[in-house]
Amino acid sequence: MKFFSSLLLAFLCLNSVVGQNDQNTRTRYQLPIQRTTTPVLLDGKDDDEAWKTAQEIEAFQNHWPLDTGQADAITKVKLTYDDNFIYVLGIIQDDGTRIVQSLRRDNEDAHWNSDNFTFVVDPINNKQNGFLFGVNAAGAQIEGQINVNGRQTNTDPNWDNKWYSQVRQYLDHWIVEMAIPFKTLRYNTNTSEWGMNFIRGDLKNNVYSTWTQFPLNYGGTDLNFMGTLKWDQNPKKANGKVVLIPYLAGGTNRDFEDEGQDTYNQDFDAGIDAKVAITGSLNLDLTINPDFSNVDVDQQVTNLTRFSIFFPERRNFFLENGDIFSNFGGWEVRPFFSRTIGLNQGKQVPITYGARLTGNVTNKTRIGLMNIQTREFEELEAQNYTVAAVHHQVLQRSVIKGILLNRQTGADVTEGKYSRNGGLEFAYLSPNGKVNNTVRFHGAITDEKLDDNYYYGFDGNYNGRNYRAGWSLDFVGENYITELGFNPRQNNFNAITEEVTRQGYTRINPWSVYRFIPKNSSLNQHGPRTWHMAWLDKSEGGLIERSHGFAYDFIFKNTTELRLQAQVREVNLPVPTSFLGSDYTPLPAENYYFTQYWVNYNTDRRKTLNVDFRLQYGNFFNGNRFNSSVGLNYRVQPWGSFGVNYDFNKIDFPNEFGQTTLHLIRANAEISFSNKMFWTTAVQYNSQSQNYNVFSRFQWRFKPMSDFFLVYTDNYTTDGLNIKNRQIVFKLTYWLNM
């Protein structure tokens, strides 16, 4: 504890040093907003009376690739409000040449790689969390929640809520009007100042500009460098306390591998979600018998590691304020991961009900309480999950965080009746955002009452304009069991005995990056980066694994990128391990030393046809590995996007350890009939998992937040394309304001 006390004191002292150069953009950039007495019609025009009297932002500042001076392209913004909405008007001037990657809503990559206009807002005004609302030049919407984790400002575009926009294109400019309901936001009714910023993407010139000016090593959504929206009076609590979202779903399915099922089964189901505004900043989410059949299928990958792959959460119920629960732990060690609830080996486990209370109880304190009950499923007992978390802001931008987790079964079992975790963290972040460090201590309890059940350590970053560095040190106990989390490196599968053994470890990871920012060059940035990782056996202190890497990156003005990379690895396999399957002899538990090389290249992403290419070659344990990956993407602006990705791996181990080639092919098509009607299809062939998958989804958003989905899914074997299972489902959701 003396070590952690000294570390905490050092960073408290550092606060007074690194905070002195804080660029106070919230003082220097301010915009008054006044209530309108005349209606605002969303039609992509700026001729409403309300806009004639609203104060205007007349200029944006350069942010990328240069962060000095006023932007050449003119962007004008106005805001006003009434009882129900905050309105935003953006006038984006250009030469009429616009890049639009897609009309589909909630497409994050397409949004930032299109000509776009984005409104980011911090309604609590504490630089900890906020919201994002954006459109591209053809009107495709995206919304997301913003949160801070360490120095990183993260955006979750999977969050979905109700708001309105209208875009109209003209010869030399385009106009966007937004109407954002107050009840969509979580805000402080006791303050007349909100944090706010705007981002404009000019893709023809590959330039991004923002209302406020701040260093380019911070993303445009960074909560620390916002301006201030000054209300003429404190915003009142939104009208309407309850939103109901009932659904009706049905379909037909058949498992062809189940000999007892000789026909298709028809299923019909119904359930309901509810959102209850407890206060302006505290929200209660409820769900009864939820259904997630409309969620996108996971993108398949080739896994040549010994560990599980992390897939992101996509289910809407878990997303609002999800960072309150998920922003704990470090790299590869997460005490809570929501996909452990309601999913088992890719199959959906029925959820009876769920409740989540999240948001701010004061300006500085955020809480999260969650309780979910699942039903019996195959060999799994019914389970109850409870999670409680609190974030309290201290100093200027730092946070003290705590979390408690409990998984409990009501069944009369002798083992696995419960699993509990708890932890405390102090996340220091300097006022100017350059330095951060998080110190953490977590514990785990199961009904086995095992020792060595702790996880503690720290990690942090320095974020300069040219030089960036990071560090981490983790101590993970052998019995730090995270049934509600993600901790893959702890478990080792013995391919001979088919037993899983747990291993505690210590992980050390320093890294650094330097970026040259040339002027009058075809390059935006270039420079080296290096990283070093070591995993040590926590009990015996011996080496488990280490890696040392060096890379050099070239980032061009035309969006082309070239990355060269080399890495040296040494691995002491703790157990016999099979990388190629049960047909070959597993690699023995010995020491392996090998070197690998990579080349990554992508062409201009603004072109209608662009290519991503990766080439990897080198040793792989006691053999060799050759990997080639190519992705072809073709855009028919603005309604169609088509892509094919092929990943090839050739593994060559000596003698009885085997040789094989692995193929992963993904073809996808995205057709947008309008900004409200979309059809997406993905076909995936994975020889490693011996699965051929077809996923096709039609979505019609007939009203805001009200959708009709039709989803078709097929799975086949790769040997002879014998069908495994087939499913066709429909789902209808409807948003009701009470």
C-alpha cells in the first residue's frame, strides 16, 4: 500500500504543474442561446424568423491536419430552443463536390469519411460525459454517447435515441437543421452553461475543422476543449417522463444438426422496453422479455492466439451510460463485460427482465445500478446478475470509481452458486489532458473461497503534440475470477489433457510514439512507434511471454497510409497448445523465440474504389507463418457500398505438428433506399471455424426510433456446404411517448 500511496501523492503534486498551461476554451469560446417565440420548420432552409435573430458562429478553426489558423472553408452555425427542442442550424459552404459514403444511419466509419457536420455537447458541464449528433451531406444520421476513460475521449455510436434532422444541398453549400428533444438528453437543470463544440469534415481536402481551436493530438470530440453554450435561463426538466417501446417478433427456424427436429419451428414473442426520466440527468431503463434478433452478426476472425477474442456489445439495452459499468480495469482485464449476460457461446440466453438506473445524481457524481434475470437455457441454470458502480469527480478532471458485481443462481447446486467482484480505482487526468494515470485494486470471491484472488496495478499516458508515451503494470492473481468480465490470458487450455488451468501473471507494457508534422508536404504525419510487453509468472517470477516491436508510419494528405512493422517474441508455453486443431500434435510446453514482419497499406479512402492490403511473414513458434489480407471496397454514391475481404494464412510447423492453410472471406453489400430504409447483407466463409454464414437484414425506420426488421440467417459447413441451421425473423418496434 505504501507504493500506491506514494504514486497517488506524486500525481496529486503533478496536477499543479501540468495544469498551468490549460487552454481554457470554455472561457474563450462562448455562444449565447435565446428562446424562440416563433416555430422552427425543419426543411433545410435558413429563412425561419427564429434564425434571423439567433447569434451566429461565423468561423471555424483548423484542427486536422493543421491546428493553427482559421479554416478556409466557411461554416456558420446558429442555435435556438423552445419548450421541447434545442435547434441547430449549420450552413456548410463548399464548391459543390461532396463525398458521401453511405445513407445508412449509425454508420460511424461512413460518417467520418464523408462530408459531415457534427454537434457535440456536455450538458452536465463537467468534462466527463456527453452526446454527439451528426449528419453527412446526404442526411444520414449518427448519434452517440461520449465518455472519458483515462485520457481517451470515447464515442459509442451504438447508442440510439430520438431526434430529428433535415439536410438540403445547394450548388455552393449545404444546410443542416437539427431538432434535439430535451428528453433525449441527460442534463443539469441547475446550470445555465453547457459544454459544446462543432466538427466539420471537408473530405475533398481531407480537412477537419472545429469551432474551438486546440491541439490536433486530441480528437474533435474531446470534452476538455469545448466552448460554452450560455442559456438565457436554466433549461427546465423535459416534458414527458416515460417512453414505452413495445416490440412484436416472430419467425421460423430449424436446427438441421438436431436429429430430433425434422421440421421448421414457428415462434412468436412480444416484450417491452421503457425509459423513465427520474430527473433531468438520471434515467431508469426497464425491459421485460427483451429480444435482440435484429442485432448485427459478429464479424468472424481468424484466431491464431491461445485466447478468446473480444467482441463489442451491440444490444441497445446495455448501451446508454454503459461506460459507468465498463470503464474499469486495464488492457485485457475487464471486471465487467456485458456480453457475459444473456449470451453463451454465441447463443442468446433468454432474459426475463432487466433494470438499469444510470446518470448523474450531482454534478460530480454518476451512478449505475443494474439487475438482470435470465431463464434456464440448455444446461445453464437461471441466473441473477447485479452490478453497482459509482464515479465521483475530484480535483478538476480526475475520478474516484468503485464497482460491485454479483452473479447468483437460485438453483440448489454444490459449485458455482455465486461469483462476486469488487474494485476501487483512482483515475487522474491533468486539467490540460496531457497526463493521466489510473491506479486500481480489485478482488474476486467465489463459493470456493480461493486465495490469490486480487488484481491491482496502474496505467497511464503522456499525450504531447508530437511525442506520446504510455505505461502499464498489472498484477493478476491466479484466482482473480471474472465471470462477469473478460480476462482471457488467465486461462490456459491443455490440448492433450483437455483441462483448463489458471495462471496468475504480472504484465509490464511501456510504449511510445513520435510524429513529425511537416508543412508543404504530401504527408500529413509520419514517424516511429515502439512497444514492449512482458508477462511474468506471478507466483514463480519466470517469463511467460515477451514481445518487442518497432514500426514506422506514413500518413498522406490524400488519406493513403503506409505502415511498416517488425516484432520479436519469446513465449514459454505453459501447457501443450494446438493452433491447428485436433488433427495435429500440439506444440509442447517449451520456449519459443521468433520474429515477424508486417506491411500495411490502404489507398485513398475518398475514391469510389479503394483497397486495404496487409502482408505478414516470419517465424511462428517452431514454424513459419505467411499471412496476406486484401479488402476491396466499391462505393456507388450515395446509395450503395460493396466490399470483399480475403484473409489468407499459411502455417507450416515441422513434422507431426502440421501444416495448413486458412481462408477467411467476407463479402458485404449495403444498399440504402433512403435515409430511413436499408438493406445489408454479409456472407462469411471461415475455414478455421468450419462455418459458412449468410446474414441479411432489411430495416425500415417508419417513424423516429420505430422500426421494422426482417432478418435472414443461414449457417453451413465448409465441407460440402451442408446446412447447419436457418432462421427467418421479423421484429416490429414502436416508440410511445407517455
